[in-house]
Amino acid sequence: MNTLYVTYKTPELVSDQIGYDWFHTLFRVGCESAADLSTDEEIINAIWNKLRTRHILAADNNEPLFYYRTWECQNYTTANLLATNDGQCGSWARFFIDLL
């Protein structure tokens, strides 16, 4: 079985220093949060409200993602957040941007 995600707009590749990867969790959280919504404002608000719950599960293992689970957390990217299920403010900011 393969999951199909229908996005509001075609995802754009970003070529900055941090980079962008097409992570399953991004599509899952974004599409589930914004299901059936049709404006930029509605979609952004729905995704933001999902993040505010602080209950985000990684798509590959259904484990929760944590904000500073360990105080010494040095994960600054979406990739690191998803690889370890733990992130600091920078990785969560990137996660939100990548969701959008």
C-alpha cells in the first residue's frame, strides 16, 4: 500500500545552505492538518495550529517529535529533527517553513 498526498501547490525545491528534502513526515503533517482547506491563510493557520499542539508524530515510526527533549540538543535542521525525534528552536522553525 502506498500513501498518496495531494498538496495545495506544487512543492518547490529550495537551494539554500540548509537545504530541503521531501520527507514523508512533512507531507503527512501538512496534508492531514490542512485537509479540504483552499486558501493560503487557512492552510498556514491549520498547520500552525497543529504545531502548537506539540503532538507531532514522525511518519516513519509514529514516534513523537520533541522540542528540546534533551537540553543539549544540537539539531538545527528538519533532517536532524526527523532523524532523532528531538529538535531545538532552529529545527522546529525549519520544520514549519518546510511544511509550508
